[in-house]
Amino acid sequence: MAFGVVRPVATVMAAPPDAGYSINVLPLKAKMSPAARAKSEALAKADLAQMALDELREARKLTQAQLANTLKVDQGSVSKLERRTDMYVSTLRNFIRAMGGELHIRADFPDGSVEITQFEETPAQEQEGKKQGFVSHKRMTA
């Protein structure tokens, strides 16, 4: 049996590609060759695919204070959470949900990937999340 790496995967809607730049990059992009533009976009996509929690919050254009308000904790708690390397799945789920995303946990193996469903919310946890103002992003199936 092959062993793989288990990685939590957060699905968060990204900001528009040209949003938030301090300089106007559109004229620079227009001067780039198609190959250079493709390489630049691939590097940017790779950067967005893996982020620490503080980087993700900043990319979502949220402050620690805004996130603290949503999570109903103080700003210092958000700062501590962002620096932690180990936490409960439910804590990470709430943090991601407060930024507008949904947490998925996936195990990657040489022969493929598997989404781990064991950590999905129970109906009681979902109800508690609704009380806290979180909206469930569960996929609807036909």
C-alpha cells in the first residue's frame, strides 16, 4: 500500500488577477510576449495555489480585525491562529469559512487523490455555524 501526503485544501474565490496592484500592470502585460505572459500567469497561479493563512487573508483583502469580528474573537486570537502549525480541523474550517471559503481535506497518493469526508460537519456543527453567521457551502447534488 502506498502512503501519501494529506493536505487540507481551501477553496476560496480569488480576487481578480489585476486587483490590488499598487501600479498599473496592464501596460506592462500588453508589452509582454505571449510566452512570457503565459509563464507569468502560471507563476502567479502557482503562488495563489499555496499560501499560509496570513497570506490568504491578505490576498482576500481582509484585516485581522475584520476576521476577528466575523469569528467573534479578538484580533490577537486571529494573529495567534495565523501563526499556528497545528490546530483542530473545525478551527481551520471556521477560519476558512470566515474568509468566504470552504475547507476540503485531500490525500494525495502516487496513483491519485482522495477527498477525506470524515471531517465534514455534522448537522449539529452546521447548525452552530449558522448561529455564528456562517453560511454552509455544501455542494448540491441532483
